[in-house]
Amino acid sequence: MIQGDLKVTAPIRWAMVGGGRGSQIGYSHRCAALRDNSFQLVAGAFDIDPERGREFGESLRVAPERCYPDYQTLFAEEARREDGIQAVSIATPNSTHFAICKAALEAGLHVVCEKPLCFSVDEAEELRALAQERRRIVGVTYGYAGHQLIRQAREMIANGDLGEIRMIHMQFAHGFHSEAVEQANPGTRWRVDPRYAGPSYVLGDLATHPYYIAEMMLPELRIKRLLCSRQSFVASRAPLEDNAYVLMEYEGGAMGHLWTSAVNAGSMHGQKVRVIGSRASVEWWDEHPNQLRYEVQGEPVRILERGMDYLYPQAREDDRIGAGHPEGLFEAWSNLYYRFALAMEAMDRGDTTAVEALGIPDIDAGVEGVRWVENCVRSADAGAVWVDYA
Amino acid sequence: MIQGDLKVTAPIRWAMVGGGRGSQIGYSHRCAALRDNSFQLVAGAFDIDPERGREFGESLRVAPERCYPDYQTLFAEEARREDGIQAVSIATPNSTHFAICKAALEAGLHVVCEKPLCFSVDEAEELRALAQERRRIVGVTYGYAGHQLIRQAREMIANGDLGEIRMIHMQFAHGFHSEAVEQANPGTRWRVDPRYAGPSYVLGDLATHPYYIAEMMLPELRIKRLLCSRQSFVASRAPLEDNAYVLMEYEGGAMGHLWTSAVNAGSMHGQKVRVIGSRASVEWWDEHPNQLRYEVQGEPVRILERGMDYLYPQAREDDRIGAGHPEGLFEAWSNLYYRFALAMEAMDRGDTTAVEALGIPDIDAGVEGVRWVENCVRSADAGAVWVDYA
Amino acid sequence: MIQGDLKVTAPIRWAMVGGGRGSQIGYSHRCAALRDNSFQLVAGAFDIDPERGREFGESLRVAPERCYPDYQTLFAEEARREDGIQAVSIATPNSTHFAICKAALEAGLHVVCEKPLCFSVDEAEELRALAQERRRIVGVTYGYAGHQLIRQAREMIANGDLGEIRMIHMQFAHGFHSEAVEQANPGTRWRVDPRYAGPSYVLGDLATHPYYIAEMMLPELRIKRLLCSRQSFVASRAPLEDNAYVLMEYEGGAMGHLWTSAVNAGSMHGQKVRVIGSRASVEWWDEHPNQLRYEVQGEPVRILERGMDYLYPQAREDDRIGAGHPEGLFEAWSNLYYRFALAMEAMDRGDTTAVEALGIPDIDAGVEGVRWVENCVRSADAGAVWVDYA
Amino acid sequence: MIQGDLKVTAPIRWAMVGGGRGSQIGYSHRCAALRDNSFQLVAGAFDIDPERGREFGESLRVAPERCYPDYQTLFAEEARREDGIQAVSIATPNSTHFAICKAALEAGLHVVCEKPLCFSVDEAEELRALAQERRRIVGVTYGYAGHQLIRQAREMIANGDLGEIRMIHMQFAHGFHSEAVEQANPGTRWRVDPRYAGPSYVLGDLATHPYYIAEMMLPELRIKRLLCSRQSFVASRAPLEDNAYVLMEYEGGAMGHLWTSAVNAGSMHGQKVRVIGSRASVEWWDEHPNQLRYEVQGEPVRILERGMDYLYPQAREDDRIGAGHPEGLFEAWSNLYYRFALAMEAMDRGDTTAVEALGIPDIDAGVEGVRWVENCVRSADAGAVWVDYA
């Protein structure tokens, strides 16, 4: 597909807020954005410490005068340049996403934002209104959404290969925080502090990922009501949960189930999505991402492999290395960023049809993630009872 | 361990009710009971059709005069013989278990009964009282409970290898009834008919298996409240469910989760139990029963293999072929029946301590299975709400 | 299929030589032979210590007067009885197989013998001539040959599902003897002593198993020449090997490859057979015996499961518990013994067509195993050179 | 580790020969070289068609005047510039590697070359002499050599975790060319034409990859003699093989085994290396590259995961995303190129100690690959006989 060929007309002038030295997520954003020449990193406010941020920017060959001390200055100064930035990625702690995202949109920029967009549906809707008014793209980095086999599953479902959909099971359950590791690790500490993390820990930080994957596979699905039970097995994390179960009843009778955990001792990420239809199921697991199980009732299980000709054309579009060789997280992110670039260009020329066809996690996905967490927390805090989805 | 050596003093004179020609479950009972010379099949009421039953019994070398037309005659006639039966196994449709089991106990017989024992806790308690009064064993065939690696997990948990237990996840979810196969298959039809199957389909028929495995692994665990959501994806099965989710809160704060299904399209049995502690997890899966995953947080996952010297002695007791060779369902059943025989002999000599040490699914397990299903149904029928465990 | 129904007209009166107390292999023979009522254990010379053998026989309910001190007495005395034995199984150390087998055939008995039948092709041919002359069955316990999915592979190949066969890869490579464990374990010691084990260790003891599986899958295949390289990584085992590689050129251009080892550190049995055709491959692995990989070039890999309706009828014949539940080694052995019984009955009535249709590892398989080892050793001892298959 | 931080002092000015539009391998080189800012693509002779090459170069933002029609012009013109290239990567058909590589070295350039370097040991030694004389790096892209878990295995072996090494098993066996697909696919056709591919197909094209992985894991190993049997199952490929087996005897008594194939129907790449010691084994498989099996005899198999703290520090150096997320081929290549850059810088300042410490596939690896193929072909063509390694 892409293979280094520039498909966007010209690389998008791009900046980052956050994601400085030592940030793993910042590295992922840069790897993804820069891979296909669809973005060019020209500015940034990389660090809360301006000097460290400037040094870091220079190491990435950003001109020193475009390494800004904060996002306000970044947006203001770049707006004055003829060659100012067109897009910005936000990779800061959760509590700052809303303000930065809002400021970026007000500055007329396209945005790529880490999830969650913000902490409340009200805020999220405010961002959506702003994005629509300014006709800007807001991409949310549900990274695996860019994986070829997720797109394959989406096409299979759309095509009826599974029959009528009955159940959607989602999981993101690792064990890395089985103990209170945050006490020794500041990089983890804010995630369990409601001031910086918002109303949830694993629901927002982990569960929204497979939740979005399911959304992407099944764009028509609507939750009618849900029930969430959450626990803080490491007691010092309360009121934030390190484990949760969510049951969902969808319009039309399908059932959803999600388990998310940071105390699933001994497990790696355990991110899985299984969709069960009246005829067949598909199952994808992020730790072995190059294989997709396709299980037709009464037939042998089939293991679909990334890159093979038997996949749907929409899935093969995203192939980078051909079958046999393994791709990983970075390719999924690269595909996502590449589509973000295509969407930004399309939006710039007013082609919203093209934007929609790209199937990216956009502002609607961002809003929906916040809404889902809000509903989960509401249910959990009322004693793990059913709540109508609002 | 056993390897054909007779450890029970003398084989127990044994009969079957049901399990005649074409019955898969009857075959499993006989394979298990007869393997170690601990039981001897001497009588039976194998079939609702007396002639067919007699023929079948003869093919098994049961004397024709001890092939009876029904269980009443069986119990009555055998009671008159000096060499009459000492134990009976019941492999008939669910709706008949209570009456036959009661009659057998009243006839002074030890019983091995298919689950569920009966349809209500009241009935189950009546059987328990009777068994206690008559000092008879009632074994329930939760077959995999006899598997060596289940016992290994039990010992690991008891020994603290997992740390404090936080979560128990159970699953038995196959896809064989994704369509209404019962319409063409009488052997399946009664399972979805409340008159013969009782108040549930997959909860009683499937879920009680992993539920008991968890009970065996964690004998101290007590449910505080539970919530069950059940569905009939094949609509003609209503009110009986073909899919269900159960959330459980245990005394002490641990959480339980169970998924059971007959419409998990494309899956084989999918019977799994995962126990998660503060330090490590274990996971067992019936389709690859010779391996047990042991996952210590921060260490490489370990794959424990059946038959190896590194297992606990209590697990190795049940080994039949040594490591490397695969054992399957039949060995688990054989181990179970062998322990039933030891329990019957111990009970006959009044040694209840020995009975308890055997760790078998007994009348208490039978009662608990019925109780759990009853609670699940109560929750589900009230709209999938939390109910205090009663 | 079988499920306890007696298909042989009457159980065959059967004895064992060897396989006494503590013998794992003896236990396997009894479990297999007795399971389907096709054999009845009525006599034996179970132990080199007559008293211990008699005690053991009695524990199995063999009449004390039919527990003999040695095989000579067993054959002589039983020949005098009207209800004397019809068949005998031989589970003694390798060096004794030839003499016992010969005596049994001369006594007019059907034989089931552990592999290897003997140590030289000359001896093997002598047994074959004798068996043919007396019209007796000699079954060799290549146990997994009775596994349903091996038969499935055989039918797939016969049916052309794989296209033209190009390669056959065989493996039986465990790690249990990575150190000189035989120094502390008399049960293992004879296996590495040429006086008792014959001219090879792992070639004869392990490799002949997957070699026979391949023979069963591909009955038409003929070796043209082979090359064997063998090693004694534990030096004290020389001249017997604990590791070997064999390359085979077949008539018609197909290639064979076999690896066998007792020093494959950390591995369980590692018994695998992969057959590669111009269109597709199949692969079977004894540690997960309920799954067969079917890999059609250009299509998703399919995992075939034991017991499913999509298998060939010839495979489903051997099913005992239905799909979903795991079967293991014992079921494979039971299927084998059941077919041995059918073959013995058919031979008794002179129906050699029926015998051949059963597809059992018979005297020809026994001879071929000895021949193959002899060729391997000849090649290895000449410096791992190619030898024409003789 | 790297995470976008520039560790090389300044990016190396870099060009490509070949790897133009539609080239998958060219894309891999660019992804790898450009990821860490250690190389900057400033020139190229990307295509045999100069116009197409220039267009392609421009799409990659290479100045049009530095997109040259052929490698001779590239080297000559760049030599005249003050800011001329310092390094070049060669991604052209095999038959051209020698001439281009030689010209590049003569032009004083560092080189990264696709394997095989050339077709004969004589040529390879000529390149080695030239590289040594000019003190230039020649890197060979055995891509997976950059994978973190390969380095982990190397450290484990060096550290004695496996005990004394007994066997090395290598495999690269896919099924994509089970039919004569080259007849319809020019991109594949040259691989089976001796004029362009050299004396072998799968031995050179596939087998040298796992062969180098083993070399990297076990740098001290020396082959004493080897035997190679090769086949052309698709007859039109003769004399080039599409399947081969190689047996190797190493100095000191260890044994090597390698299987390579393009007709392993239904398999993906099947690239595996298993190293077996007296105490334990390790096994790595490129299709699930984030897991390394570590099998200590008598202990449960351990699954080591990429990115975990329990790995050796030398392995963790190469981590890019942390444990749990999957990495793939591109990360391995990126690590390799990053080390190439470090090696080039070190060589420029004359620090050969630093070069050696990097553990890269260098000119010696390139020569050894050619030598190994030459020995294999010599053996095969003499009738699959043992040849002393020369």
C-alpha cells in the first residue's frame, strides 16, 4: 500500500504538545506520524520544563525557535507564521487534554489527541461542537484501530460472514499493577489519582481501547443499558478502580461483555475482542496481532494471517510488509496516522464524504469513549446497577 | 498411582439406571467405574424400553435376570439378594434424578448421580438429609474434578502460591447449539424443555461444571451476592437460556465471573477456569487439559505439564500414564470414580474423616450446584439484578 | 462408535507376559484390551518373580492357578485347557520379544507385542513366516496409530486433499534423558544397554512410533535410500545413540526427514508428523492430540478437531466421547486393541480381506520397523552415509 | 532505549541503490534507516529506469539533482560534493551486489547490502579485503538479528543458562512457492534463475537468515563438515532448489540441522531457531517474535516476553515500546540499522573495539553466508555427501 509513497499532497506541518524525553507514547506518535512523509515535525511544546523541551526538540531537528515553553505560546506564535503548523498531537496527562484540545481547535488546528479527550460528556460535546464549527479533524489514538486484521473483522461483519451478531466480548486486562507500583513510579502515579486521571483508572485508560475496536468493527451498535462493577484490589487506589466488569445490552438484543484490569497477575496486555454471530465468530488478540481466528460453527477453526490475499481488499490496503513477516503496534499506529493525514487534507478541501470513508477514530469516537466511561462510573457508583445509557 | 492395582478391598457391586445403548454419558460412567476394578457391573435398568435394556445389559455381560425394567424393580429385587448391589449410578434425564436418587438412598445404596441432583434447593436438602441419615455417599459427576491439574491448582492455592485470591473466572461456552439443532435431535430436545431440564439450560447443564471446579480449587469461598443475565438467542428456547453471564461478589472481597453459552459459534467446549491472586494466576482449559498455565507477575509464564515431578504430590497421585503422553476426559472420570469407591468403602466402615480427605464432589457439591442455579435464575428473572445468595 | 457395545462375537481369552506390578506399559495394555469387552484377561506370566506375579494376577482377578511362573509354562498349560487362552500380549524387555513371540505363535496364539519385535530382520522374517503359516495375527503396539486424527490424515492423503506428496517429516524428541538418569533408574538402564535394548536406543524405542504413523498415513511409500547420523550426547550411552537424524529418499522423489532424541532438553514427548503435499500439509502432535492442522497453501490454516462431523467417516468410527472433550493416549490404544480383536476374529474365520481392511500395525509393520532401524544403524555406523534400503 | 533520541552525533548522509517504487525491501530499508534520525536520505539511484527513479526520489524529498540514473554516477557525483553521501544501501537483484558493493567501497563509502553479498567465496573475500583496507563497514541485512529476543538468547547461551550446547536446529520453510508462481510473477522469477540468483535459491535466499541468527547466538561455533540434500519439487526450477536439508557437525561435537523450503505448503514463513543444551533449550519463531520459549529440563516451560525486566540488559537495550505491545520485523530492522550507524561512526573515528562490541552482521557474516551456501551446494551436487567445511 503505502510503502513510503507520498499519497498526501504535501506533508502536514505538525507539532506535539508533550511527549518529550523519556515518553514512550511520544515516541509512538512520532514513529507513526513521520513514517509515511505525511507529517513533518516542525514545532512543539514538548516538556513542562522549557529548557529540556527545547533540547529535546533540537535533537529531533526542530528549529530551536519553534520549541515553545507551553502550548499557549506554541499556538499563538505558530499562528503568526506563514509556514505555521496545521496540526498538533497532544500527549500530556489526561487532565490537560480538554484545555489543550480546545485551544488547538480555537487556533484552527487539526488535532490528534490521546484518549480520553476529557473527563465529562459535557466537555466532550463542547469539543465536538467546536470541531464541527471550525471543520477540523480531531483524531483519537486508539492505536490498534489501525491494524489490518481489525479492518478485516469489520468487513467480515459488514458482509454477513458471521450471521446476525449476538455477543461482543472485550478485554484489556494486564497484571503489571498487581502491587502498588505507583508508589515508586511517578509515571504511573497520576493514573490512579482522580485529579489527573479523571473519574476512572482502567475503564478509561485500558477499556476504551477494546471498546473502540468493537465500535470500529460494529459501527451500528447502540447500547441500551449497562451495568458496571468496579474494584480497587490495591486499596490505596480507591475510589479509582484497578479492575472492572461491564455488561451491556444493545439495541436489538445483542449482549456485550467487557473485563478490564491492571491486576490480572502474570498476564501481558490481554487485549482481546471476540464477536460472536449466529453463524461464526472472530477473535483478535493484540499479543499475537498477525492472526485472526475465524470460527464457523461446524467447520474447522481458521487462522487468518495478516497480509494474505484472501483478506478483504479494505484490510489489505493497510499492509506494509507482506504476509509471513510480523507487524506490530507501530504499523497499526502508522496506518492510523496516515489516515489522519488523509482526513485532514480531505477536510481542508471540504470533502467530508472522503473523511467518513476513512473509518478513523474521530471526535465522535472521542465523545463516545468519555460517555461510556461516564455511564460505567455512574453504574458502579450506584452499586453496580443497570443504568440506561445516556 | 492406580494402574490396575486394586486398592479397594473388593469391587463394589454396582448397577446403572439409564445410560443404555447409544448413551454417551452411560459409556463414560462405565469406562470410569470399571477401569480400576473398584466397581463391578452386576445389574441395571438401562433403558426405558425393558427389552432393549435387557439386551444391552447382556451385551455388557450382566446376567439377564438382573436387567430390570425400571429402577423401582431394580432396587426392590436387588435388596432381596445376598449379593445385591451396593451402589447405583443415575444417568437419566434431569427431571428424574430426584426421585431415583431418593429411592436409591432409601434402599440403602450409595449413589453416583449426574448433575443436577434435582431442580430445587428444597429437594436437594431433602436428599442431603436422607444421605446423612443413611450414611450413604452421593457422588456427583463433575468429571473434570478428577483431573490431576485441577488438584494441582487446588494445592497451589492452598499453599499460597498465588497470594491472596482476588478473582475467579469461569467459562463453559460452546457453539454447538448456535442453531435450533434440537428440532432435529431428540437427544438434545429435552435439554431446552423446562419440563425435563428444570429451570435452566446452560446454567445447569454447563456452568455448574466450571463452578464446581472453582469450588474444588477454592473450598473456602462463599458467595455474598450475585447477578445473572441470561438470554435465549435461539428464541424458541425461551424461557430457558442458551447464554448467560454471572457476576459474583464473595465474602472477603474477591470477585467471580462466569460465562456460559451453547451459542458461542465456532468454539469447542471452551471450559476454562482462571484464578487470579495478588501474586500470580493459574489457568486451566479442558481442551488442552494436560497443561496448566502458571503466571507469576513479573516472571515468564510457566506451562505446567501433567505427570511431571514438579507437581504437588496430591496431584501426582492421580497420574495414570506419566508425563508426555496426553490424558483426557476418561482419566479424569476414572479418578473420580476411583475416589467414589474409596469413599463408599470408608463410609461403610464409618470413617468419615477418610471420606472428607478424598475431596470428591459429594452431596454438598450437589446441593450447592442446585442452589447456585436457583440463585442465578432468581436474579435473571428479576431483570438481571443483584440478589443476596440464599 | 464402540461405546461399550460388544462388536466381537465373544471376548477373546487373553493373557499377558510381563507388565506386572509397577509396569506402566502393562497398565496401558490392560486398559486398552479390557475396555470394550473384546478381551478377557484369564491368565498371565506377569513377573519374573513368580510369587509377585501371582499376587499381581490375583489382584486383577485372574485365577491363581492361571498365574504362571514363566511364559513357557503359560503356553504349555493353557494349551491343555479347553478354555485356554487365544491371544497373548508381550510387555517384557526388548531382548526377550523374539523368543516369546515365536513360542506364542508356535503355540497357535494370536500375539500383541511391544515394539521392537526383535533385533534383526532375519528374526523378524522368521516370525512373519511363522505367523503366515499358522495364520495368526501379530499386532504391534504403535499406540497412536489408533488415534482418530491419524486415520483422518490417512484418508485425506488417500483422497488427494494434499495433492502429490513431497515431504514427510517425523519427530519423537523428548528431553527426559538429558542427563544419565539411567544410573539411578534401573527401569531406564536396560534401554541404553545393547544386550537388552538391541542395536539402538532412540531409533528403535522412539523413532519407530512416528515412522509407523507415517507408514499408516502413506501405505504406498517405499524408501529408496537413507542416511542416518546418530550421537551419544551422554557419552556413557555409546554405542547406543540418544539423538539421531535420518534423511530418506523415497521411490518417486518424495523426501523424508526424521529427528529423534532423548536429550531434547525441556521438551515433553515432541512426537509430531507433518506431511507436505503440492497443495496442502497436515500436521499432528501427540501432546495436543485432539487437533490436526490442515494447511492449504493460500488459505487460512484450519484446525480440525477430533469428533467433528466434518471428518471422514473412517476417522469418526474411532470416536468415543464426541467433540469438545479431549481424548488421550488410552483411547488410541483402546481403538488399536479393539481392531486387534476384530482382526483376530476375522483371521480365525479365515477372512483375510477383513483383516487387511482394518489397517492395523501388524507383522508387516513389525518387520518394517526392525528393517528400518537396521538400515539406520548400518548407515550411521558407516559414518552417516547413504545406504540403499535393504 | 532509543525512542527518537539521537545517539549518533549527526545523521549519516545516506543513499540507496535500488529499492524504488513497489519494492518491499526498499521500503524496509528506509523505514529502518530513517526511524532514529541516524541516517538521512539525501541521494539515490533508485530504479533501473532513471526517470521513474527520479520521480520516486522526489516523492521521498530527495533533491532531484541527487537522483541519479545509475550507481556509477551516484558514487562519482556524490564524491565531488562536500556534503556527499557517507553510506549507501544496496537493494538490487543478487547478481549485482558484488559489483555495486565493490564500487561503493572503492568510493570510500560504508555499505549496507542485502544478502547474499555475492556468489562465491572468492568474491566475498575480495570485498572483505577491500573493506578492511578502506576501513569501511559492510552491514548485511539479516533483519531479525536486530530482534531483542535473539539477543536475549545469545546472552543466555553465553551465560551458560543452557549448559553445554548440543544441537542447533534452524528452519526457514514457507509454502508460498508450492506452485510455479514465478511464471506469472517477474518479481519472483529472477530468484529461481541462476543467472540472477546465483548457485542456489532457498539456501541463499532463506536459509542464510536462520543460519546467521544461530551464528549470532553462538559466535564461537565452527562447522567441521556438512551434508546437504536439495530438491526442486517444482521441476522447472532445477538446478536451483526449492527445498533443502543440511546436517552439520560442529567442532566439539555439537550437531546442526537446517531445513529450508519454499514449498512447505500452507505454512507462513516458519523461521525458527532452537538451541538445545545439556540443561535447557531456547526456541524462537519469527511469526510470534515477542515470545521466546525457555525450556529447562525437569521444569515447566517458560515463555519469555519481549520488553520484560527479567531479560538480560543487553536484550532490553533494543526495546522500543515496552512489554505487552507487540513489536515486529520493522523494529528488528530499525535496531539493526541503528547499530550500523553506531558502527559507521565508530569506524570513522577508528574505534574498532566499539564496532566489535555492537554485534552486527558485518562483512564477516556476509562472507560466511556465501561460504556456507557454497559448501551446501558442493555437497548437494556431489550427491548429498559429507564435505569438509572449506
